[in-house]
Amino acid sequence: MSRDRDILSLKAADVMTRGAVSIAPGVLAAEALNIMEQRKITAIVVVDESRRVAGVLHLHELWRTGLV
């Protein structure tokens, strides 16, 4: 993002990540963590069979479980 752009005029499409990494709801938390570590990301999109977003798993949630 250019610093000379007015942040309040930006649309989600201007700042979103295209082709986000996603997993199915049945993927084990340990595997999700492994994917996050390999990709060096802190969140992963959870999608159902229809590729609809079911949620977003964030690294902080894994910390709360004691997995990390």
C-alpha cells in the first residue's frame, strides 16, 4: 500500500490477501499449526465442502489450547 493513499477510502479488495491458505474443518489442530509454521502465517481460513468460509483459525487460538 502506498503511503499517499487515504486509508479511509480503501476497499477490502485493495488490501485483502488473494488465494488465502485454507483447510477443511476436520483437519487436526496440530496439522493446521504445521501448515501455519511452514507458510509463515498466523491465520488460516477454514472452508467447508462447498468452499464457503466456516471460520478463521488464528495462531493465538492455538496458543490458548496449549498446543503451541
